Amino acid sequence: MVDVYEFVDEGLGHSSYLVAFADGTAAVVDPPRFPTAQEDLADELGVRIVWAIDTHSHADYVTGSPGLAARRGAEFVAPKASQLASPHRPLVDGEHVMLGGDAELVAIATPGHTPDHVAYLLVDGGAPAALFSGGSLMVGTVGRTDLCGPELAEPLAHDMYRALRRFDPLPDELAVYPTHGAGSFCSAPGSSSRTSTLGAERATNPMLRITDEDEFVSQLLAGFGTFPTYFRRLPELNRRGPARYDTIPTLKELEPAEVERLVGEGAVVVDGRSVDAFAAGHIPGALANTLRPVFASWIGWLVDPVQRIVLVLDAEQSRDDAVRQCLDVGYEHLAGVLRGGMAEWVTSGRPVERIALVRPEQLCDTIVDVRQRDEYASGHVPGAVNVELGAVADCELEARHVSVMCGHGERAMSAASILAARGYDVDVLDGGPDTWAHATGRPLDRSQ
């Protein structure tokens, strides 16, 4: 008897799994850096975590397997090809690991998403019970193959095609548990569902249904969008072994004078408050990044990893959540949080900057839409220029006064804060394309 429990980080599009066996032992597959929920459930169920298992060298988050293994006295299992420095049991293709009860894990080398990728077939009582497909087969799609560098995208796409064929002998009813899914920059565009079966994917997954290798490669490579810059450095951090945190560190509280000093020394202020709050007044030069599930992805895309980070939060916002998300993507240099928030900064008499939120009829002549390319193509304000948020820091705009927009306002305010720091005169649409269409009665443009 095997029970699989799913844990989803919606912001990173990451799924991990606690697998509980009949003999009271358990495994965690692809745990996040802080697998607190997984450990809590294991304790609640009365099972002992004996294995921490990684499918590949992750680019989108810091692995929690080494820390979990050390904390729980478990065995860390990972592909031999990952060449990890952390103590672990390295697996090669076809190798079996005996788990709890009558269960065993079979390693299936499935390079493509990464060169070291391994999927794991869970066999219980001699029958296939689950496929932990990692970043290979996902719901409605497959893993992208360009994360290890553009020069490897095509060769790894060919590897991916061949890797997926290794699942052909497995039964339709086999449950599929991917690590990546909706919201993950690691996947090609796919479904919002998190888990599936092989039969459902064979029937509906357009990539799995392609039987010609060259057509598969062409289709896969054509579907890639941009991805956060931190993806380039996390595989090596995970290979070396991340610093261990058994609990979330406490942020130091910083007086306004300390914040001012840190900024003078090169620190970046990341303001996690709402769009409205940031618009009404913020520290000059601060980066707007509303604390929400995708906070980590934008930290990793917009902030230099060597910079010290000063956080500005409202009293009701979770400091632990902000710290966890930073550490989840390998941002360790957290200087602290502004004590008393913006109210304390204002009381100290220090300067405050503002960015106007405007209605559709107040937009200026130059409109910059900072959504991803596919979002922009799905419907945008006519005449709006598409500059993805990740590219705003390096873009050059002819006009000095620009209106910025996205889907709801959070990314637009991030972009506006970057442009304002570069000397542009900016405002932000209060809303998104649908707000504009409703107010003007005009259709959105769906041209590229």
C-alpha cells in the first residue's frame, strides 16, 4: 500500500511529493528548500522520512534534499550524472532502490530537460504504481530543453523525444507526478492540472502524440519563452550543495539611517507592499515587487544576486514568507527589513517618491506592456509596445514619458520603478488590458 501526497508551490509552479509506505516509512520527491509542510504531514501521519529524492539538478529552486536528509537522518538519492558534492546515493539508469514494504524505485534515465535527468518508476508489490516524471513528461506538455544554454537546446530536444519513448511500455492507468507544471518557467506551455495518468497524456498531450522526432524538436523549440536569469546559476549552487537552514532566519530590523547607509553601499531596496501603497510613496530607487506567490521569481529575475537586499513590508505582511521566497531561489544576502515600514521612513523626514496610477483615458502616447510575449499576443492595447519585465532594465525607449501596464498592475509597477530609477517619467495603468477594453469599448489587438 502506497499513498502519495502532493505539495504545490503555485508561484514557482513546483510540485513535490510525500510518499508514505505501509511499513511506516516515507520518501519525499523533489522537496523545496524548506519542506516544512512535508515534514509536518509526515509527523502527523506517523511516518518516518527515510529517503529524499531528486530527479535532476534544479534551475528554478534550491533543493531541500540535502538539508532534509541531514535533519531526518534520511538517504539522499539523486542521479549520478548530477555529480553532486553533497553526500548522496548516486543512481544510474535501471538501478533499483528498495523502499518501504514491497515498494521499490527504478531509475529511468530521461535526459532532455537537463542532461542528468532521471524519472523514477515506483513499483509496489511488483506492479507499476506511480511515475515521478520530474521535468520530462508534464501535464499537457514536456520540459523545456534550453535552460542549460541555447547551444544545448536542440540536442537536448532530441534527447527528450527519445526519453519520452521510454515510457511507452508502461500502462495507461499509471499515475504521473511531474515536478514542474503551470506557472513554472521550466515547462513549455501546457495545462493547469498538476498530475495526470499516462493514458490521459497519450490521448491529449500534443507533444507526446508527435511520432516524428524532427517534428517534435521543431515544435518544442518554437514554444520557448524567456525565463528568469537566476536559472543560470542555481544548477551549480545545487550541485555544490546549498547552505542548510533548519528554520527560516529572522530578519534584522533596520532604522531608516541604516537603510540609507546600506543603499549608499550598493544595497537594493525591494518594496513588497501593494501597488497602491508603493504608488502613494516609496523610498527613492526602490524596486516594487509585491509580496505574492511569484515574488521569488521576480527577485531572481530583477535583482543582482550579489547585492544586499533591504525589504520594505507592511505590518500585516509575512516576513517569513518574504525570507523563504528569497532563499528558495538562492538569494542569501538579506540585510534586513525597514523597521516600522514606510511610516517610519516618512517620520524621519527622508525623501519619498511617487508613481501615479492612471485610468485608461489618462494613458500617455507611449504605452509599454511588460507581460510575457504570449500574454501580449493574446490581446493588448493597440499601439502598445511589448517589453517584457525581465528586459526593462536594458531597454531604450524613445519617449521619456511612458505609461506602463501588465495584466493587473504588479509587474507594471515593478517595471515603472525600474524605469523611474533610470530617469523616465512614468505612470501605471490601474488594471490591465480588460480594464482598458471595458472603459473604451474598443477591442484588444491580437497581432504579434
